[in-house]
Amino acid sequence: MAKKSVATLQTGSKRLTKAIKMVKSPKTGAYTFVEAIMDPTQVNDFIAKK
């Protein structure tokens, strides 16, 4: 007989944001992408920081 899967209730989930910014490499001048997953209140600080 097949077993029934039971989903559990998740009550403490947090809202997260994935922030992506372009950073220019000092050696080659090429752009790379830096990704981070964080709280939405910290996104502006992440983008403004070099």
C-alpha cells in the first residue's frame, strides 16, 4: 500500500530577498556579479557598499 505524505505547517518563515550587483574587477576591468540572500531591509546597504 502507498503511504500518505503529510505536509507540516511552517509558521516561522521569514521573507528574504536575493540582491545582485555588478562589481568591476580592478585587474581586468571586467564586470562580475555578486549575489547575496538577505533581509529586505539590508538591500540598500548592500548595493551602496563597494
